[in-house]
Amino acid sequence: MRIGSLPDNQRPTILVVEDEAPLLTLLRYNLEKQGFRVEEATDGPEALIRVAESKPDLMLLDWMLPAMSGLEVCRQLRRRADTRDLPIIMVTARTEEADAVRALDTGADDHIGKPFTIEALLARIRAVMRRATGPTPKGVLSWQDIAMDQDAHRVTRGGRTLHLGPTEYRLLEFFLQHPGRVFSREQLLDAVWGRDIHVELRTVDVHIRRLRKAVNGDHDTDVIRTVRSAGYALDTES
């Protein structure tokens, strides 16, 4: 079913956090045209209040904001249990690769640089929301002491609940479906992000680090194997 055909109270809500009024107006117009409900915030503290009052389905978050940077907003949301999995796309005029990596390391699910086309932004929104909702549930995936209940969207290791962001969940799900097999960064991009959106290979490394941090406790064996010049695998053998 197309978003635009849904009743107003069932349409996905996007919180746009942006202090440039012309861009905010443009984004609202185009997002509403696609059928999304749009909420607005013009600085970091207001964004946090908006999320606390009503959690959106996705946040479009500008990096450079008055009072509190988008990075700090993202950091605070990731610290809270109720917003740890909130899909966040960081919008930034900073185009260096190091800045993109920093945004992802802070907890953003994706980033897009200014200036951007509405078509490119919509593609990223669809991709992030698709990863957040995931595929049709198929039961339980397990390997060693890791179990993923796809119906409950819950992951445990040794009985300990793991808190994963949407992209890390999809990465682990894909690995659990193919344990022991080595996948290149290109293969992971196609499987987890999809072929309809351009994402830099470096993005895979960032999310692998986040997955490792979430899955591996202080005394756990590292279950994500890095294969030099080849890629990654769900495996404990060196």
C-alpha cells in the first residue's frame, strides 16, 4: 500500500530538525507530497522535547544547529532505551569522508550532504525505513549462543539482550542466515542497504564496528571475523 493512501493517523512521521527556514519549508512540502506526516524542530533541545512527546518514525537531523549540534542530539538519543533504535539520517554541509564516518560512529543510520536532490533524499529515507522495519518475520535464527527472534525483533547472546540499531540488526540477520561465509563490502551493501542507493564502502566498516560493540561483551569471543582484502564473516576462526 502506498503511504499516500493511508489514513492520516497511520502515515509514517518524519521529524525534520533544521534551522534554515527555506530548506525546512522545501522539505515539508516534498515529504508531505510523498504522504509522510512532518513535524518540525529548529534546534537540538526542541528536537529532544519533540521526540519525548511523540516518537517519530524517522528523524532528518541537521548537523549544524544552534544551541546543540546534531551530533549531540544523536548521541543523547542513542543513550536512551526508548530511542536507541530511532532511524536517524544526518544532513550536513560537511562533505569530507571523515565527517561522514563521524556521523555514523555517533549513531546515525545514514547521512546525506548538502546540497542534495529531493530524489536522493527520498531514496535514503525509503532505504533506512525499510531496514528499520525489516523483512517479513520468519521465526528464530540462531548460531552458537546468539539467537534472533524475528517475530519479537529481539536478539540475545547467552541470554543477554542485545541492543542493535536498525542497520546492525539487518547486518546480523544477514550473517545469521549465512554463518561462516565471507562477504565483501560490496556484497554486504547490496544485501543490507540495497542496490537503489549509493553508500560508500567505508560505511560498512563503521556499522561492523557498531555491531561488534553491541554483540561482543567484555568476556565474549569476537564473532565477527575480518578477512583481509576479502570482507567479513560470522565466524570465530582466525
